[in-house]
Amino acid sequence: MKHKSLLLVVVICVLGVGGWFMVSPKPVGDRLAIAAASDLRYALDALTAQFSQLRPETAVSVSYGSSGNFFAQLSNGAPFDVFLSADITYPQRLVALGLADAASEFVYAEGRLVIWVPAGSAVDVERLGLRATLDPAVARVAVANPEHAPYGRAAVAALRGAGVFSAVKPRLVLGENVSQAFQFVQSGAADLGIVALSLVRAPVVREAGRYWVVPAEAHPRLEQGGVIMRSAVHPEVAARFRAFMIGDAGRDLLADYGFIVAAAQSGLPSEP
């Protein structure tokens, strides 16, 4: 009986050890955490999917939000490796603070602003342009919060330039970022939105509405740029992603989403 008990203990220990090896997670590869302006939501999802196909050992996570809010978070040590802003001045300020690598700073595109209405809207945005905001059918106009969102500041500037801001201001609905402003119109919380072209060009929403592109000269340039943080856990992986984004594949994809792509740049590895 004693021998049987001893044998049972040995079997349990062996099975326990074997079970431990079976459930032990496989070693993870490189990780890359990206803080990205919300106008990149669809384009960057597609771009990171391509990057992951080329480098399957790299786990890429992306958080989307307003550039100004991310700047504040990164200034206080938020654990992101790469920052992609809708306003190049935010990455530049991080460089000036010594929090980001100056050599990694880059412009990846220029964004475009549009007026967007759902497909069933009677508002003729193609004909009216910015004056569509004055149409009697438009009770609420969605824009990103200009306090911290570059697309919100551009929208307000365009409305002011068209001489309609005073009339539209009481009817503005502010999104935390340009993606949320777009969602307000999609959900019916607003009747019209002044949002990013890159959002309305996404395949999943392309047929859901109609838009008019606001002339670039109607607002300050939406020069979009990025930077690698000095606190990046894997700076070499961040550098490869940067190179991929401003390389031919990345630039072609961004152009598909309506961005005006920046010229090819150098300074970091060109292969993903």
C-alpha cells in the first residue's frame, strides 16, 4: 500500500510538470506600441496589417485619439514607442523636451478636410460646400474639439474663412477627436460633419455617405508627422516601422485613403 501511494505521488508530480509545460505561454517576440491620431484609424489598421505580415514576430498595438491628448500623455511618460500625430508640431515639441529622438522625426502625409453627410441626407454638400452648414436641414454640425484636435482647429478655421462660423457655432457638436466627430454623424447625433477625408475614404464606409473636399487653402495645412520616443522598448523595431510607413508600400496605402503623401525620406533602415 505504501509503494502504491508513493507511485501515485510520482505520477501526479510528473503529470503536473507535464501540464505546466503544456500551458506555459510561448515566448513573445518584439512589441510595438503606437499612439496615433484618430484620422489614421482605418488607414493605419491596413498598414499595420501589412507590416505584421512581413514581420509576424512583432506584436503591434495601436491606440487612437486626439494628437493633443496624446502629446499630454507622452509628456507624462505614457508607454508608447511611436507617436503619429495629425500635427507635426506635437512630435517636434516632444523632441524639444528631450522625450523623442530628433533623428527619427518625420512627415508622413498631409491630411485633407471634408464635409460629410449620410447617403440619405437631402443636403447638397457637393453644390453648397461650406455653406451646407447653413442648410435648414442641418441642426447639428460635428467637428473634433479644436482645443486638442488638429482637424477641429482646421474645421473652425475653414468655417471662419467662409464667414459662417458665428451662425454655426451654437449648433456645433464636439467630438473628443475627429473619429468621434465622424461617428456622431454616422449615428445620427449630428446631421453633418467636418471630418478627415481618410475616414470617409475607408472601404467600410465609402458608400455610406457623400462628401465635399474643403480646399486646402481654406485652413492651415494639416501636416502630419511622427517620432520615435526615447523610451521605446525596441527602438530598432520602431525604426523599421517608420521606414515601412514612409516607404513605397506605406505611401501608396496612405494615398489610397486620401492623404497627400510626403516625399520618400531617409535616415533610418529602409527595409521592414
